[in-house]
Amino acid sequence: MAESLRRLVAVLLATTTFCLLVGRSSTSPAQEQPADPVYPRVDAAVRYEVDAAWPRRPESVAPFGHVAGIAVDSADRVWVFNRGEDPVQVYTAEGEFLRTWGRGIGMEAHHMKLDREENVWLSDIGRHVVEKYTPSGQLLLRLGTENEAGEDETHLFMPTDMAIAADGHVYVADGYGNARIVHFDAEGRFVATWGSIGSGPNQFSLPHAVAFDSQERLYVADRNNARVQIFDRQGELLDSWANVLVPWGFCITPEDDIWVCGSSPMRWWRGDEHPGEPLGVPPKDQLFLCFRPNGRVTQLWAIPKGQDGHEQPGELNWVHCLALDSQGAIYAGDILGQRAQKFVRLPAEQ
């Protein structure tokens, strides 16, 4: 009897110990959930938010037409080159209107640049010229022959953009009518040219934009070939970035961040393939990309593509140009949306 009692007590003790151990090693579902959400703990993705109130255009100034060119000066004033009645308009970073000029000249805007003295350079595809102006709108220099298209030392054919070197020499993308880069000296005298229509090295299918980095490497947006070609000042090909995006416009920062706007790679129309689209096949998306000079992509931002006539703030429709201010905000102009917009860079959430 005593032996049986001892065995029963041993069994009870073992069972109790096991239950205690199991109880210590398991918790209820409510105890497993932490007090705070598990994620996102860190959100370091770069984001932008449109400033829908920018810019504030007075009623006395004509609305934008196609916004083809945009630039930011050293005081973060934003210059907008468009195909409306007031082609050159200037605003502060906060959106306040400053001035306008160019009415009555008959400009058909394409890209815009500011040189080191903050003179204003405009490419005009309607009058077949590239022109240099003072900030107040006084004409200083004209490249090409006004209202005459051609392909020689004194004529351009719908030039698309220009890049100005430190010594004042100018490199023109003679892009819509021709397929070449034309080099002029600081006084506007012809120096050299290179390029022809095609998809091989040193060839172009619509050189749509050009820009220099700090080492004076020349970046060419070879738009319809869906590539960026990089040259030295003598026209020697240094590198080519193909099938990353269809490049439309450049902005290169003092730190040599090469910003490009455009769309993901696509084929372009030929002849009458798309009679309902007189400007060509619409891009399927809208992109900002940031490259380093070695071709490494460091940032990509996709922007919603607007629908013709129904574009909402923060959407782009045929994005054509971009520029950055000292705070990292991106200003972009589009063709079909007929707007200039400001995209504010938001801080990462750590």
C-alpha cells in the first residue's frame, strides 16, 4: 500500500513539473503580439509630393502652352520656356511670379539653359535658331539663320537644345530636321559637327537634349534610339547607356548627378502608322532617373501619366524637361499637360 502511494505521488509530481514547464515556454496569442506594429520600422525610400499651388500665375500673363524648357538659376528662381503667348516666364521657388518676356517674337519653344553668367539660352524649333539673351530679354547672340532651315555652317534645322562649355563654346543638338551635334565658339563661329541618322555609334535618331557635366563630358539624349550617348568635346564617343529609358531632357547638378526625364523604352512611330497621333505614339509611363557619370542608376521615380485634357496635379503627360533647385525639388514641364509643376522631395522616415 505504501509503495503504491509512493508511485502515485511520483507520477503526480512529474505531471505537475511538465505542465509548469510547458506553461513557461508557451504564451497566448495575445501575449505574442508586441504593443507596437512590427513594420514598417524604417522607411528610407525617397519620395516626392507635388506642390499643387505652384506656380501662381497672374491673370495678366498668358497660360502656359506646351512647356518645353525649364531651368533654375543660382537664386532658385525657376525659368519656364513654353509655347504660349508669354514664352519666357520666371517664378520664385515659392511660386511667386517675377516677370515674363518674349511676347511677339514668334518663338516655338524647345529646351532652355542658363550659362555661368546666367544668360538665357533658348532653342527655337520654329525659327530654326538657338539664341542667347540677357536675363531681362535682350538678344545677345543668334546661331543659325532665322526662319531658314538647312544643314551647313550657318543653318540649323529645328535645333532641340544647347550645352555651354566653361570657355563659352556652344554645342547644339540639331535634332528634329538634322541628326547632328554642331560646335560653335563663344562668338558664334562654326567649329565642327558630327553625327548622322542611324543607330550605330556616333549616329542619332533625334538628338533631343544635350548637357555637360563638371568634366565637360557631353551627354546626348538620343531619344528615338532609347539611349544616352556620352562624348568628349572633340566628338569622341566615351560611353553609351542603351535601353534604360527614352530620354527627353537633362539636368546635371554641380555634384554630377545626371537627372533625365522620359519614359521606359518604347518603339516610335514611322510614317502614317498612327494617323490619329500626329505627335507620335504616346509614352506608356513617365520617369525621372538619376545616373552617376559611370552609368550607375542611383534613383528612379515614376510619375503617374495623365490622360489628355484630364491631367491631375502630380501627373505628367509627355514630360519634356526637368530642373532641380538647391533643396532637391524637381521642376518638370510637359507637352500635352501644358504645365510646369514642382515636386518637393520628402525626408526619409528613419
